[in-house]
Amino acid sequence: MIETRPDPDQLLASLKAEEARARRGKLRIFFGASAGVGKTYSMLEAARGVRASGGDIAIGYIEPHGRVETERLLEGLEQLPTVAVHYRGTTRREFNLDAGLRRRPAILVVDELAHSNLIEGDPPPRHAKRWQDIEELLDQGVNVWTTVNVQHIESLNDLVAQITGVRQLETIPDRIFDEADEIELIDLPPEDLIARLKAGKVYVPEQAATAIERFFRKSNLIALRELALRRVADRVDAAARASALSDRTSRAWMARDRVLVAIGPDEQAEQVVRAGKRIADGFDALWTVIYVETPKLLSLSTAERNRRIDLLRLAESLGAETVTLDGPSAAQALLEYARTRKATRLVVGAPKRRGWRGWLCRSTTYELVGRARGFDVIAIGAPDEERTAEQTAEVSRPEVAVPVHWNRYAWALTTSAIATVIAFAMFPYFELANIVMAYVLASTIAAVRFGRGPAVVAAVMNVIAFDFCFVPPRFTFSVADAQYIVTFTVMLIVAVTIANLMASVRQQTRVAGARERRTASLYAMSRELAATRGVSSMARVAVRHVTEVFDCKAVVLLPDDKGRLHHPNEAPVTRSFTSADLSIAQWVMDHGKRAGLGSDTLPAAPALYVPLSNERQRLGVLAVLPENRRRILLPEQRHLLETFAGQLGLAMERAQLAEAAETSRVAAETESLRNTLLASISHDLRTPLAVIAGAGSTLAQRGRELDEASRNILARSIETKAQEMSDVVSNVLDLMRFESGQIVLRREWETLDDLVGAALARTEERMRRHAVDIGLPSDLPPLHVDATLIVQVLVNLLDNIAKYTPSQTRVYISAQLQGAFIRVTVEDDGPGLPPTERDRLFEKFQRGEDESAVVGAGLGLAICRTIVRAHGGEIVADDRPGGGARFQFTLPIEEPTS
Amino acid sequence: MTQAMHRILVIEDDPAIRGVVRVLLAAEQYRVIEAATSARALIEARSHRPDLLLVDLGLPDGDGIKVIQSVREWSLVPILVLSARAMEAQKVAALDAGADDYVTKPFSAPELLARVRAALRRNARTAEQTPVLQFGEIRVDLGRREAKSPGAEVHLTPLEYRVLESLARHAGMIVTAQQLIREVWGPDRADDTRNLRVCLKNLRQKLEPDPARPQHIVTETGLGYRLRVGEF
């Protein structure tokens, strides 16, 4: 498939990669075909060169092989402290990652890229492998020089093992090698190397002393050298291609190949995965490793299932995507997948069945080859028996404990017996051809209901019973007519075929059921998350679902403002994981990679830590402590867990966005509030101010000329207008204090009588021309309220009446118990509320009449509502039956606690 | 006029308000001494021995409450707080520090003068130990522990009587709820305001002509109670 324009995703990916590379430290690898070619020596010489020209270079770690030449080269170079690790009574010096990160030289030299850290040592290392240490250094922007041999490269691992017969246990992912910025091949002709070896210049580890002779055979060294040269050549090739790729405008674009690698539970699978990697690399293709879970494979032993987990992890570490498919037949599922993913190549293991079995049961490989359309099938030959004998010997067949359901066999035999009884009943009236139908029916029922074993037993019993009871000569096992053999055979085949079909259907149902449960559990969490507000509540919801689905303890750790993770404050939910290691979690948070159990970092930890993040930010860490370790190690379980984490991350991001939107909404509202307030205040303050200023200046200048009565009028107007202004200002201040959250309720036990009395006392002057009727029941319980504020509510309501009703209006204050509330009613028989905008009366700056001369800034009722709501009540306004306005508010009654 | 001899120390940093207060008080024949800072206020208080202090809480060189506390260390002189409309907590703090009453700014002239008169009268009464108190139609004889309305004797429970007595001792002044509880129920019941509320409700039923609108036993919301004798 040829595309003529760049794939935007790919462009973006390459842009991002460039960006990341710019910040990342550079990795330079001194690469050799085998030990003894002088990698460390060359590296140290180069380091001295840098040092001599004034460069900032430091030695993080050099294997102390006790070689004099090496020691001499180290002189004059800055060496960072190493760390002493205790392990089973011995002490080893190891590279000190933290020292390296603290020192941060321009270049840090760390020998032996493939080294494995002592995961069970004390103190435990941060990472299992040295390449991970180096990755972290690179991530932090430190340039690193290191050394590695060709046999340590993961995808070449078994090739080297096949060549030399020695399997290398310490490997590095190909990605590390491929992504290195500079590879320096240290090449030494095999003859020279053997000479050096004989001269004792090559360090030989004691444990490998026996293997070493085999290893350093000349033929081996030539092969290894060739392998190393080819690997470097591949890299150069890939670099050339990459630069062509970045020449974006001029080139037509090849769609990338996709290589599918199908593996089964057999021993060959590992080899197939590595071969797949090489093929994918060769075509510069994306590759996917597929494991098909067929009904047959579900009954595998634990050891074999574990191997599948290891295989898929190996594939992931080699850079593959891994997929587990379910289906009745492996070939069918693979073909389907290959078609949907538009695969170009399918890599499978070569068929292993030889002779008549291979011919009879067509293997998956043959089937794939036969039905492949639009892609090539590449079969990987099995390794020589001789070479793998050692390995296969280790794999002892574990005992497969299949529970035997004896009662099913009993039931199967019962169907045979019943069939026989029916057949006897039929015998006088029916031909044998029809009697046999009773048995066929019985076989079918047994096959459908009781499984394969019982079905076969029933079929055999049916044949025997039919033969013995009915086939002439009757009551003997001899058969007169040979054509009954056909009847027997067909009966058996029918029974076994149906039983097999049924077993297959049941397995399919089981697999589909498991998949459905996974989907359902994910859906359940997503749905609940969608209905949840706030990040911490979401965390609790997620923890509940994760603990249920994965049978584990879990916790979501959220960062504070400074990005430090903390355990949640609130009470833990059931199965909360309360002892999560915050230092691991913090590492996960800072690096955005998972760590702990089953991951690349700190795999010895008891729990798994998964980052919750999106492209822009890291939101927290999900820590999971499984009850059953194996379960979390299954790739599909881990994928599912990561999907859960992804869902939670999305939901949390949504919550954060909502919070941000809310904040900006509040800000906008505050802004508009401020504007309205300014407009309102300027009106309500300027009007009385004008009167005061006018009256004041008149008194000051013309006081003597005015008569006593006029002076009095002026003085009075100053007094009343000043009082009005004072009211406006205190209302504004009150509301501002409420809005800014400064007001804290100072609740005490109060009687309503007292509060009403106080309110009336404060409004005495203003209410002089109104008649007030008070009807408070004497048995009202005391209220636990802030007296000042409730009095303020009553005062504002009474003020409102004083302002908007004519004199001689009657005011009624009453109260009644209403469930858990006291309802207070303040009503009047005045003109009533304006018909429109009744609901908006309690909004800020609303007044019944817009252009009224009555001063009040429209804040009084807004304050009332704020206060009543703060107390847990509600306030409403409506028409009083019989005319007038009615304001009612409720206050909750609390039980005294003393 | 006996008032002519009363000296009032006005402690207030705002010259405009100080001016208004001076004019007001001088018109009523009081002698006015002024101080703009708390340091000055303490000097004036010691040298002039005023009969009443009017203290503003917000002073440039310190809190008015400090002034109240220092004065209270050596004098029982009535102290009136002049405070801007502030939170109850500050008023309570001032009252706890030893102030006798407060007037909220902005205040009206009659209100301020009435408070001043009440404070001075209380001081005089303390000196004379007047045991009889008349408010409205009720006459309370503190010495004989009895209260009478024109018709008959008003029966008060011992608790009610002690609350009334407490209020009467500070007649015209504010008495905080805490203070009342402390004096009547004892210091260990300090947060039990419910009994106090019930007791006052009963007192009003017995002594007030219209208990729903008390004229004599007045609630100072959020602060306490005041027994209003005469004009205030």
C-alpha cells in the first residue's frame, strides 16, 4: 500500500521524538563482538582524551577486573563513589545511581550496560538492570558512555546461543542499542583476540571457566564478529532510512509494514518471537505478537501458562505489541486479525508434527499457508534437536490434575440403561434400524449434557448393549452381519463429534464470558466515574472497582501542590492499600513509568505502581497490592489494569478541567458582580451624599441667615441620609464578607422570641408607622443558630416592609414547627410583591421596582438568603393569602448535645 | 449641675470624630480630655483621673483593647468602647477586657449621650450602693431580694432573681452572656447558654408588659443583655 502524503501521526511522533531527544542525554556505546576486544580500554582512553581537553567527565563505574592497564588508565580521572551491596553474606560494589544524578557530569562513564543489579541485595537497587539506571541518567539529561557485547542484545540472544552453545542470561532490550546516539565498534580480529586470551589479558569469570574454551573457539569468534558488524551495519542502514524519512516533502511514503508473530505454548515460541523481531527490524515494521487462546489451550498446566506470560513479556521488552485472541481455531482467529490489521507478514513456527500425525491433523501453519490472502507467511524452522535437547529435558510435564466428574459417568451409563429399556419396549414392534435410533438419541443426550469422557463411555456402552441385546445372534457379542459394524462406527463418531462440539462451545462461552466480565467491569467503573464529582471521590470509586476486579488491595495516591504524593486523608475504603511505598510511587509519578511488581523497575517490590497521566500532566499513581501475584503478571490483566488506570486518568482530567472551568466561571461572575455592585453603589451612595453635601454646605455658609426651622430641616435631612448611607455600606460589607467566605457561623442556643425581640428593637424607628403582630408558640424548641445573623435576616425583612409598604400596613410575625424545621413567616397586608421576577428577588441587586427612589442597593434579600442557606434552611417569597407579601424561611432544629 | 464636674477622656485617632464628640459632650457640660494615641491615652488617664473613658478600638499605635486592659489594672472607671461596625468577636473581646459598654459607629448623638449618662450613673450608684431599682412599673429591692409590680409582688425563682440581680448591678450597661452564666451558674457551665435563654424568657414573661417586645431586659444580639433603666 503506497501513500503519497506523510501520516500526520507519524510526523507528530517523529517531531516529539526529536524534541525528547534534544532534552535527553546522549548515549555512546562501545560495542564489541565478545569479551576481551578492549571496549573498556578504548572507552577509558577516550575519557582521558576528554579530560585532557578540559571536559567534564566522571567515572561512575568500571568493572574492577584487576587489570593493570585499566587501573593505570583510571588514574587522574574523577571516580564517583560506588555503593556496597550486601547479598547472601557477601558484599559487592555496585554503581551508585544517586551519586551519578547528584554529580551530573557532562559525561558519565558506566561500564557493562548489560549488568544485572542485585535485586535481592541490601540496599535493594532502584532498577533490576543497569540499562535502566542508564536510561534514568539519560532522562535526566546526563550523557553516558558504556560498553556492551553483541551476545547481550536481546533479539540476538538465541542466535548467539545457537552459535556458541552458551546462553547469555544478561540481556538488554534492542531499543536501548537502537536508540543509542553513537555506537563505537571495537573490532579485533579473532586471531589477535585468541592471542590476547592466551597472554592472559582477557578477564575470564570463574563460573564460566568451563564454557570459555568452547566459547572462544575461532569459528565462534568469527561468527560473533560477523554478527556484531552486521548489527552495526543494520544500524547505519536504519539511520540512513530515518534521515530519508525526515526528508518529508519530497518523498512518497511507504505505509509501514506490520508483522504479526503468532506463538503457541510450545518450546519453539521463544525462538519465533526473536526471529519475528529480526524480521520486523529488517523491514522496519511495526510488529505484534499474538497468542491465541483456543479451547484446547485453556486446559494447559500452570507452568505452560506461566511460560506464555514470560513469552509475551519478552515480546514487549523487544518492542512488540502483544495481543491475546480467543477463538475456536487458532488459524481462524489469526486470519481474521491479520485482515483487520492489514498485516503484511505473518511469522509462525514451522509445523512440528511429523509422519502420519502431521499428515492427519493439519497444523495451524499449513492452514495459514493455505488460506493466507494479501500477506506472506514466514515459517521459522525448529532448532536442531541436539541443541535444544538440554532445554527440553528441563521442561518436565507437570501433572495435569483434571477433576473427574464421576457422577457424570454415572449419568451417562444411566442414559444407556434407559435407552436399553426403551429399546426392549420397542423391539416387538420396530425394525432394528429404528431401535438403533433410541441409542443414537441416548448418545447424543450424553454428549450434550455430560461432556466428552462420559459421552464416549455412553457411546461404547450403547454399542455393546445394542450388539448384545438386539443384533442377531441376540445375547452374544458376535455379529452375524458385518454391516452392523458401520452402525457401531457411526454411533461412536456421532457421539464423539457432538461431545467435542459441545466442549468447544462451552469453552468459547467461558472465554467470551471472561472477556465480557472484563468489559463489563470496565464499563461499570467508567459509568460510576462519569457520575462522580471531584478527584478524591473518583479515586475512591476507582479503588473500589480495582480491588474487586483484580482481587487486590489498591490505593490512588494524589499529589499535593508541590507534586509530592500523599496517602489520602479520608477514611480508607474497604481493602485500601495503606502501606504503599511512597518513594516508589514518587518515582513513578516523576518518571511517568510504572514500577514495582512485574515491571522493569524494582520488580521485587510486593506491589505494582501505575502512573495516572495524560499527555500534559501526571495526575497521580495507582498502587495495587495483588492477593495473587500471578494474576497481575498476566499481560491481559496488566493491560486491563492499565486500561482502568487510563479511564481513571481521563476521568480525573475531566474533573480537573471542570474545576478549572468552575473557577473561571466564578471569576467571571465575580467580575460582573463587581460591575453591578459599582453601578448600584454609585447610585445608592451618591443620592444621599448629594443631599448631605448640599445641606451641609448650606448650613455652613448660610446658617446664620436661615431661621431655626429651616436649619432643623437641613440637619434632619443630613441625619436621615447619613443613616441610609450607613445601611447601604453595612449591607455591602456584610455581603462581601459572606462572599469571601470570611463569615463563620457562631452558633449558640437561642430562643426565637429573643431574636424577634432584638430585631424589632433594632427596627423600632423605621417601623414606627407599621403595626406589628407577633404570634410565636410558647413551646418552640431552642435554635442552634448565629443570633446576629438571624436577627439580620429579620431586620432585613422588616426593613423591606418598611421601605415598600405604605404606613399603617400590618405586619405579622409567626412561626410554626414543621418536621425537623421551624418555619418563620414575616408577612404584611400591603400591596404585595410585584408579579414578575418573584424568584429573582433574592438575587443580588434586584429590587421590586427598578427605578425606585427607595435606597437599599437590593442587597437585603440576597443577604437573607445567604444567611438562611448557611444555616441549612431556605427562604421563599410569595403572596399572602388575602393580599400582601409573605416571606418565609426555615431553620433546622438540632438536637441539643450536652 | 453635678455633670459639670465629670471629666471624660476621649481616645480617638480620627480628628473629625474627636471634634464631633467634643462638641457633643461639651454641649452637655462635660469636661473633655482628648488623646489620639494609646500612649497618650494612658498618660492622660493617669494624670487627669477621668470619670469616664471613651475608647476607639483602632488606634495608630496599638489596639484599644490594650488601653482598656492597662487602665483596668488600676481603675474601675467606666469605659465605653467606640467601635466601627465590627465583628461581634471584637466587641466581646473588648467587653471581656473590662469595657462596660460599647457604642457602634456611626452613632447618633442621643444614643452616645444616653450611654455616657448611664455609665456615669452606674458609677455613682456603685459608690452609693443604691439597693433599689425602678424600671417601668417594676421595683426591685436588691437589699431585700424582692421585686414588686404595682399590683402585687412578682414571684421570681432563685435563679431568675440572681440573673436579674446581675443585670441590675450593671444597670444600663451590657452584660455578656458568658458573664451572666459565670455569675449565676458558675464558671464550669460557661457554654450552657440554653438555660440562660430560658431563664430570660421567663423573666420577661414576669416583668415585661409586652414580653414579645421587651422594653427593659433588652437583648444585645451576639453579645449579651442590658437592663434598660430610664431612657436607655
